[in-house]
Amino acid sequence: MWRRGWAAVAALLLAACATTPTLKTPSPEDWRTLNGARVILLGERHDGPQQENIQEQVVTHFIGSQQLQALVLEMADHPQHTRGLPPTANEAQVRAALNWSEAAWPWARYRGPIMAAVRARIPVLGGNLPHHEMAAAMTQASELERRHPEPWARLQSLVRDGHCGLLPEAQVPRMTRVQIAKDQRMAQTALQALTDADQTGTVVVIAGAVHANKRLGLPLHLPPDVGVRAIHLMATGGEDAAPGEFDAVWLTPAAPNVDHCAQLRKQWSNHSRSGAGPAN
């Protein structure tokens, strides 16, 4: 229930990160933005149409240049991975290796970049915080919480708004700590992949746009000397990111017009009537 709830919350959080025309193939200037990067963050809106096409293009571009060392996913839990699978592995084998949750993350939305990596013998690494670690994360204050009040306050605001005002205020810092713990785990996973790489190796991370945000997300948990490029895959019709949050914005088609708050209210109402209450 937590996984489904957090996936819904993530969609709501990322609805705030989306402006303007249809999907295009990255241009030579776009590729130059990524030159010299050791960690490339592709910050998506989870329900953004066709964003997987750009993700696959980035993965295949760095496979072609023999730079890609690993693909890290928010959509699979650490320490799941595809190491040891042959390049001929089928999709069912890959999903099993990653312990894929179709309810949380529709496979069709991510199969392109994942299977491109597997076919090229590039490890696909789960980077998300496992479910069984979330309760402990809620009670552990992070370095960001203690020393960086601005991003801490803004993340809490995003969590509060993402729950459409339904979350009890006492739960806001707890849920925010989970968001930060997810960033920390993805950063650790990317760093470990770099440790295993050569001097020119690149790791691509696919995650929600808030996780990829340089002022709020996992870049805050990477050493300052790691070359990071954060790309905002921004759906047409949403809100611009603030200056300095991403290195580039790549525009994609408009996302579906879905009232996530209405869905969340209905979900929580059903839980309440069943005696379950909202996930926490």
C-alpha cells in the first residue's frame, strides 16, 4: 500500500515540474550539454508521454560512445540489478531480476531504455529505497534537514501540496525524510557504479524531476567534484523550474489532464471506510 501511495504522491509532486512544444530528438547542442558528465540525471514527470523515447535515446547514445557504465532507476529498489543476465534475456527475466512492480511503475513506460542497456551488457541498477527501510527513514533526521533549511522547507511544502492538504501536519516531516532517503540511496548507487567504472565512464539515472533537481534532490548528496548534468524532461503546459535547478530543459508533449487530488481523496476515503486509513 505504501508503494502505491508513494507512487501517487510522486506523480503529484512532479506535476509541479512540467512548460511548452512537442517531443524532439535531442539536438547537437543538447548532446554537448552532457559532455564530460559522470552522472546524467533524467528528471521525468512520471506520467509524461513519450519521455521514455528521450531516455532511450540518451542510453543508446552513451552505449554507442562506449561511455555508459550503468543505468540507475528510481523505479526499482536497491539492491536489485540485472548483472549476470545475458544480453538475450527476455523482458520477463529482466523484470524478475529487478523485482519490478507493475502496479507502481508500468513496464511499458520504461522497457525501452532498460532493454537497450541489457542488450548492450550494461548493468541496470535499482536505486530506490526499499520498502522495509522507509519506516526507519521517517525518524532519522538527515544532514540536509539539520544544515540546509531552505531545501528542507521547500521539500516539505512539496510533500504537503502533493498530498493535496490531506496529510496530517505531523506526517509532513516524516514523509519528507523518506524523499531525502530515496535521494541518498540513488546517489549512493550512482557513486558505487562510478567506482566500478573507468575514468571516462558515465552513469545515467532515471528518476522523478524532484529527485533530479540540483537544489532539492540527489545532487545534494553527491560529492561536489562529481560532474553532474541534470536534465528536466518537462511536459508541455506545466510550470518552469527555477534558475539553477537543472542544467537543461528538454520539452516533451503535454501530460494527461488528470485530477490527481480527486484520485487521492477517493483512495483515502476508501481506506477510511475499510478501516485501513491512509498509508504512512
